[in-house]
Amino acid sequence: MGVPFEALLPYAIMLSMFGITGAGLSKIRHMQNGGKRARHSIDQWDRQMMDRDRRLTGYLRGQTDKVTAPLGFELNNPWRTEKRFF
């Protein structure tokens, strides 16, 4: 005696919902990275370069080949200073 197809419908619905959710999250992550693949094993140097790229282009994964920095970049200091109590 076989299994009636009505018993398999909930499993098909659950499987399709997990697939749609996974594909949606993958697409959102792809769009957030500027159309590039996700990075893995990011060390301090990579974080520093990503911060520099963000300050130069406005995007975390953006890169530019311009020789000169854009206007306002000289005022965009990456150094973090402590707040003094004066």
C-alpha cells in the first residue's frame, strides 16, 4: 500500500518555503555586498581596507582606481580619539 499524495503535500510546502527563504536571504546578502560574493576569514587588515574603501567610495565593498581622493576625504579621519573631560 502506497502513501497517499495528500500526506506528502505538507512536506512539499515546508521544503519549498525553506528553499524560498534561503534563496531570499542569499539574494539580500548578495545585494548588500554590492553584487560581490561574501567574504570569509576577515582579519584586521581586511577590516581596515574595507573601512578605507567605505570612506573613499561610500560602499563597504566599493573600490576606486582614481589617483586623487575625493573632496572631503582629508577631513574624514579614521583615527578614533578618546573624549576628554574639559
